[in-house]
Amino acid sequence: MKRKSFIALMLAGGLIFTSIPVQVDAMSTVVAEAVTSESVQSNSTEDTKLQANLSKIITEIKKKVTIPSDCTKFDSNYYGEEYGRGIQWNLNWSSEKGSHYFNVVCDDNANITFINDRDYDKYDKQEPINYLIKELRPVADAFIKKVAPEVWGHVTYQTASYVGYYNNCYQFEYVRTENGIMMPDNTITIQISAADKKVQRYNANWLFGLSIPSKDVKISKEQATEKIKKQVSMELKYLTKWSEDGKTRSAYLVYAPNNNYIAVDAKTGEVYTSREQWIETSEKESAMQDTSKNESNAGGSTLTKEELAQIKEIGSLITKEQAIDKVVKNKYLLMDANIKAISASLSGYRLYGNEKEKQYVWSISLTDPRVTDDSKNDYYRASAYATVDAKTGEILSYHSSVKNADQMTTDELEKAKTKLSKEECAKIYEAFAKSQNEKQFTNTKQSSVIQGYIYDYVKEIPVYGGYTFGYERVNEGIPYADNYFTGSVDSISGKVFEYNKNWDTTIKFESSKNAMSPEQAFNAYIKLDGYELVYEINTVHKLAKSGDANGTIENSYSMEYQPRLVYRTNINPNTISPFTGKQLDWSGNVYVSQLKKSADYTDIKGHKYERSILLLRDLGAGSEELKFRPNDVITGKELQSLAEKLFYEASRDEIKLKSNNGITKQQLAKYTVQILGYEKVATMGDIFRCGYTDDAKIGKDYYNYVAIAKALKLFGNGNEKAFQPTAKITRGEAADILIKVLNNSAR
């Protein structure tokens, strides 16, 4: 039985496709998913449908977005149903010279999931940071209302942040909310230019047409906590952190859960440890899951010549069925008998040196759709891949897997006899490691064992050549994974053929004395933000079993998204101090959420530098404190802390500010010029003139830096009479100067 969609036999490769829709960034590729069907349709019928759909999609998209006037060239991509993902269209408009790209990705109902407006000419220019987050939030709201009006009533604004100095954008984040309860698996993010308010990127990780369960709960949060407590163990372990000067390391203690994901159904009380299920269905059941596609009238559309040409060109290619036949019916190609699932996609690209001509290629994937059975070591699944010229039908490439010995069944492996057992190999490795450094190796415990290489084949039966061992360092019985011994032993010769270790002899371990118990750690952990009632998406992967052993199965794989109401531990970071129970970040410091860092200061209203201080906060250089103290003198360490959050160059050891004393204007002038990369210019000799009335008071080692800072107008408009080089800089002045430095930097 042949049907639409393709078996995703990615189990053998270890790939899992989540419930979040796929984001596509392609710019010039034309893609069409090939789906074989039981009755082969004519070329003209299929192409006519594809052309009509493309026309409809372009028309609907133009109602929602404005195509940049200079983007007159057009190209399109089509992604059919694959790996459980629905149909996707990728529409690409570009300027004649290829410097401006406008990309839109949507589904077959013109629901937009991705927009990217990239103007490379614009990014070559230095753009100022003109707007605050609160000034651009209305722009983000209005954009969602226009692009996805049906979504607008189902989102909650979360947060915003400056996402990069190279694209000069703020990113606004929204989360799906149904019945007043958040659904973190569905989100919308929008990037807006901090220079001109224009939307640069839009991304909707959104499942459209989803049926949401009611918000009625039968299980309380306290009841859910008790269930989770039985499933989660808090593990005491060491992590590494660097000293403030970056020269020494230390190992600090944390408690962390052994299971990062666990949830309790708020209606039934069932405990979930996974959001991915794999099930087998009959072909009949799978066939019933096929749904008809929505049709809409594309009348009234205004298509450009480029768009019409693209539609016409697609109609001249061989069909997917014809392309697949070129491969599967070729008598010279190796084709495993178990290969039953086939999919193909059409791609188009410009040929180098002949950009006017576009080559179209069918990419065909062929796989064995049977479910693996690890209990029987039955995990080998054949696969093949081919490309076919979509204009001529010529096979351009072909690759087929062959059976490796380490992919054989348990029965086959049983025939392989090694001279030494795993335990015997471990003893050999341990003896060797101890002979090299017994003191260190004694402070380890075995953490992993895997089979090594395949040593030989005897009558096509593989013989494993050894085992690979891992040993973690321990201190007071507590593991420290960053220090370890690893190595491999040849089970035939009994010799070590691989050895490695990573060991810090200078690291200092935090004592575990007075550390809380695992139960106390769990009680502290479960109170953190992130454990809450949410809607989440459970993904059910369905694999259709074929009754015909020789029949090709298409659409043998499908995905079903099942929203469910759960209490879930989504605590990030998930490490806590074993002494205080407080949440710790990756550096071992007490974690401060971005929301706290973006809180309004209470002491800057109406201040001369209020806007610069707020910009500094919006750029990620804020603090969790409610007061900024704009009139206080800023110390070297305070300034260094702010600058490091804005400039990579500020972290250079040779220019770091480490003083607890106040910073003078001339010191700040030198520091900012060094950050901007003009240090070589500043050390070229006596070639500068500042022109201040107090030039003589400027230190010799600072003079050229002050002159450059004046030219860049970092300390005013450049018309000041005096500089006052030894005057101390306030925190408000420092904020204003850092913003000016940022606007002068090469982002």
C-alpha cells in the first residue's frame, strides 16, 4: 500500500524530531517533497496543482507582509510532508545585485512561520542604537497582529533582549497561552532594529490548528510534587569555575537532578519521563490519518514576471515517481531487500559560471522502515541515497549502506569469541593507569565502558578487539567529571592501545562539610521558578507496518502532536548550592534572572543621563539592584564589569580595569580608545593636538588618547573649552560614554 509522506527511519541514526516546527533559512534553493502514490498521476496534473498552490500562497503572503521595493527577483522553495512535518513553502525575494534578501516561510494555509529581511548593504554601515525596548514593544505587538491575527489573542509577552551588536536588534519573545496557562513549546520571537524600528526577523514555533485540552485539573501541585520526588534523585557533584582574573580554577559543589525532564499529568496523575513515543500502526489505520488539504481561491492575485517564470519552470520537470523509478528499477544498483520506504525532494540552484541557468535535482532517500529491536541486537537498517537530474532523468549520484560487523544481531555476535573478557581488560587498564600515576588513579571511579573496535572478521563474523573505559575523578566520594582517565584495551593481545587523562593538580575542591541532604536539596530545587502548570506537546511517532513484505511503503511514518496539561520541571539552570539551596548559574554564582536585571531603576527619573542608563540596561549591562546611583563616582572594577557585558575587547587582560578607586576622565579616554581598537594610532608619537585650555594638565601617557576621544565626541560635542583630565567620572557619565563608544564601534 503506497501513501503520502515518508518513513523517518532516523532511529538508527539517533535523530529525534521534536514538536516544534522546522525553521528554514534557505535563500536560493527550490525544494519540492516527492511523495509516491499508488496510482501515478500525470505530470501535468501534479504540476498544475503545484503551480496553483504557489500562486495562492504568494497572494496570501502579500496580504500579510510588504515585499521590499528593491527585491524584484523571485525564487521559491517547496517542502512536502516529511518526518511528520507539514507542507512548507519558502518564498525568496531578492534585489538585482543580490545584497538584499526577503525570505518568508509558511505552511500550505499561508500561516507564516518565518520571515527574514536581510540587507547586506545596510549591515555594512554603522548604525546607532536609537531606541529602548519599551519603545519597540508596540512595534512587535502590531507585527504579530498583522502577520498572524489568529495567534494574537493566544500569546503572552515574556521578555526582550539585545541579541547582537552585529545586527543591532532587540529580540522580543512571546509564549503561547491557552486558557490562561502557558504552553512553552510554542513561541514567537521577533527581532527589530534598534536603529530604525524595522522588523528584521520573525519566527513562529507554532502548531496551528491544535485542539487544546480544558484547564480543569484533578491533581494539585503538592500532589504532583510528591510524585516527582519519588522519581528524581538530587546528585552532589563538582563543577569547575575560574577565578575573577581567569588564571586559576576551582571545583565547587552543586546539587543537580539526575533527570532534567519529568512531568505529572494534571488530570490523571500519570508521571511522564519523556515527551516522545514510538508506536507501530497498521497500514489501514495509517491510511485513515491522511487528511485532505484546504483549497482556496487565488483569484485576484498580482504576480510578477519573476514569480510567473518560477511557476512555469517547475512544470517542465520530471515527476517524483519518474525520478524514483530511475533509481529503484536500475538493475546495476545495490538495493537492500528491506528498503521499503522512499521519499524525494526537489532542489534547484544556480550553476557557478552560468548563473542564468538553474539546475534541478531530485534527492531521493531510501530506508528500511522496520522498528529496531535492541534487545535482540537487531539495529542494522539499510539506507541509500541518490540524486537524479530533474530535467533529463540522469542519475547523478548513489550511495548505499553496507552491513558492518558491529551492526550484527545477537546471534551473530555470539559467534565472535574474544580472548579476554571486559573485566579482564579493565584490570589490565587499571594496572597500567596505576603504574603511571597511582595516586591520581586511586581517586577515580569507573564511569563508562563501551565495546571497542572490531578487530577482525572470521568467515564474515566480527571479532571485537577490545573495550574502552572511562574513569571520573572523585573527591570525598563526589564525582568531578572535568578530570578523568580514559583508555582502551585490546582484548586479543591484552595491551592498552589508547590512553588519555585530564587532571588538574592545582585545583582546589570545596569541602562537602555541612552540605545539605539530597532530600533538603530537592525541597529547595522544587521551589525554584520553572516548576509550574503548563501545556506541553507530547509527540507520538507512528510507524505503519506493511502486510506486504515486498511492497514499498510511503507515508509509513507520521507524527501526531498531543497537547497535555502537566506540572513540569523546567528549571534552568538546574543546579543549586548544597549549602544555601540557592540557584547557581554556570559560573557558580547565585543566579539572577534576566527579568530582575531589566527592572526599572528607582533613582534615575529625570536624570540627565536617564536614557543612556536605560539603554545600557536594555543592552544587557543592567543589574538586579533597584538603584543605579548615577551621581556616584564609578570605580575601575564597576566600569570593567559594565564594559565586559558590551565589548569583547574589554576582556583583554592588558587593558582590564581592576582598581576600586574612582576613574578619571583621562583614564576613561584611554580605556575607551583601547576598546575601539585605536591603540596603535594613539601610540604613533607626538602628532595630536587636543586644543583644550587645560592641555598641559593632561598626562603624557593619556594625551593622544584624549585627542582621539575628542574627535569621536565621546566626552561631549567636541567644542568644550576645558577637559578636566583628573576629574572623576560618575556612573551616569560612564553610562553615556559607553553608549557613545558602542555607537562608534565596528559591530
